Amino acid sequence: MLLLATALTMTDAVSGETLYVAAKSAQLRSGKTSLDPVVATLKLGETLDVVKRDDRWVQVRTAKGVTGWIYANNVSASKPAGGDNELAALGQSVRRTDASAVTASAGARGLDKASEDYANRAGITQQHREAVDRMTAYKIPDQDIQEFLKSGRLGEYAE
Amino acid sequence: MQNKTYRTLLAFGLLLLSTAGLTGCAEIQKVAEDAARSTGNERLAKTIHGGGNLIGGLLPIGYEEEHTIGQAMALQVIARYGGVYDKPDLTRYVNLVGRAVALTCDRADIEYRVAILNHDSINAFAAPAGYIFVTRGLLKTIKNEAELAAVLGHEIGHVTRKHILDVIQRSKQIAGVAEAGLAYANKNPDAFKNVIDGAVKTLLDEGLDQGKELESDRLGVIFASRVGYDPTAYETFLDRLRTLKGDDLAFFKTHPDFSNRLSAVRSTISEQKLKATGTLLADRYSRSSSGAL
């Protein structure tokens, strides 16, 4: 029993190397194939401690203490940049002198106020406005993208 | 080091502006100019010296502003190209390829969406905040999913590197919008319209500079290759375009010099050791597009 516990600890010992999730979402699996069960779904930028590497897969431990295998192309040694870096966000907050004039957050259905004004001034037809509206709202669940990768044997599903 | 000094300088200026309102702007400008010069950044010092409402204009555009710019440009792109091609299954397929490539691109946290423009010409465009367009003519020229993945990777590259925003920020037309942001755009719609029209002209008529196109070519093959597509598919595709007769002048005007582009792609594949996986997915492409184009 004692021996088993020691062996497990040694297997899980981290190497001291830190990686970051570099995909919008990524699956942590119990083994190093895409057929192994998913033990956690990770988000972009999550910090991972490396346990060991094996070709296309890396064994990692998450901040929550979950250990598993992640496809190597889903991790990066450098922290991925966000959509808004610190400086851009700072500039945006300073420039926003009249918060009431700023439109609803991105992702809400409907055009942004400034875009709507632009459409009026540029004489954009209702049909084309609706096309941009639909484009803005277009969503595909992450699960569907995983299925798409799987059926094309892409990413971690490659043989 | 210089970047850090620049950030500190801007943060200092912003702090002063936010506490003192806009009074004392000239003094702040002088301090900022001297500080920039003392760090050896003469270019920044001159920019500050020549700037009016300097601080906001020097800062990068934030995502909310980027989204509005991208959306307004999308309106004009769709209008200029006569609308979108309304084929839901094909649109979903093109978006799935785009999302698959975007999943592990260098800016994976924003939404990317692709619309098909109902136009025979061969072209693709990217507006800020992930608004990507491919023409029906382009989809007819593409032979497999790996080629489409690299083309979409190229466009995603323009978005990740904020190429259009860079053009806008370098343009004098930005005066006002970059300084005062969306609040200014909402209050001064004419100025905002000028910014958008200028950016669309660059995107559709003049084209981005060669450096930005080559950078996006490199990123396109890297992003597509990360997902497992064969990067050499993009070489084949560019080579095919090169041999096309010049019946699509717009494309060749906005995407010039295929020899340079091909050599950039080849050197990227070699330097980055991108694997020729053989994954082209020609059947899936053919199945998804057959009868729809």
C-alpha cells in the first residue's frame, strides 16, 4: 500500500515547467489518445504544470489538481494574449467619456449603435443589415467543432 | 525596456488626465515628450509633440471599438459585393473550418465568423473583430478543405495581428474616433463614416501592404498546420491562382506578387518544420460544396 502510494506520487511529480492552454477550449484526457475519456475541459489561458511529455501529448496537472493528457498543439509555453490587452482596455476606458453613448456589449443581437448610424448614412439596405446581424450572432457550439475535427481526423483526433 | 517605459509614460499621462480633466494638457504633453526623448525614443517624442489630444490617440483600439469598426466595415463589404450567398449548409461548413483553425490561432478568445459573398470574383477579406468574408468564386477555385483552412488562416492572421486597425490608427482620418472612442463616433457619425469608408477602401480597393499580406500568409499555414491540415496545400493553391488569367483584376491588385508569397510560404513550412500530413480532406470539401456553388 505504501509502495503504491509512493509510486503514484512519483508518477504525478511535476517537472517545474509551466504551460498554458492555447486553444479556445481543450480537453484533458485520462490517456494519451483521443479515445481516452475526457477528465476535464480546459479554457484558454489556464495554467498547467507539466508532468511529462510524450510525442504529440503532454501529461499535465491543472491548478485544481486534476492530472491528465492534453494534445501538444493545444498548449503553449507563453501565456496567450487576450482579445483586449491591458493597454487597449485602458485606452478604451479613457476614451469613453460618455458611457451612455456606448452601445450594448458585443454579442447582443442587433447592430452596434455606431454601426446602425453608419448603415443609415451609407444607405445600407435592410437585407444587408440583416446579413451582418446574422453574421454577428452566428454561433457554433464547441462540441460541434470537436465533432467536426473528429470526423476529419484533425487535431488530437489525427492518427 | 522601451515598451515598458512607453507603457509607464502613457499610464502616467492617463492618470494626470483623469485626475485633472483635460486642463494642463500642454504641460502633460511637454512632460511626456521630454520623458520619451530621455528614453531615446525620438519618434515617440515627435509624435507626442505633434499630437493634439495625444494620449487616447496613441493607445491601441480596445475590443469594443474594434467590434463596432469590424461590424460597420462588414456592412459596407456585403453591400459592395451584392449580398451574402444564402446557403445555410455551406455557410455552416465554411464556419466550421474557420472555427477549427481559429481554435488554436494566436487570438483564440474572440469570435470568428465567416460569410460567403455572392460574387464570382476570387477573393477573401477580413475586417476587425473576426468578420471574415470569402467569395463564391473563391470557393469554386478551392479544391480541398486544407486549401480553405489556409485561406481562412490567412484572414484570421489579419485579425490576430490587427492589420486593419493598424491602418486606421496610422490614418489621419482617425483623429477624433481613436481619441474619443465610441462615444465620439456616436456623436460624430460623419467622422466615423469617414474612418470606415477609408478602411473599406484600403481593404477592398487598394489592398494592405505587402508586408502584412506576407505575414498573414505565414500565419495562415501555421494556423492550418496546427490543426493538422497539410500546409503544402496552400502552396498548391497560390500556384493555381498565379496561373489564372487576369480576369479578376481586383484580386491581383489587392493580393500582388505571388512569387514572394510562395517563397514566404515555403520558407515558413521549412523553418517551422510544419509537417506535410497529407490531410487535404478533398472529399469532405467536395461533398459540402457540391451542388451549392
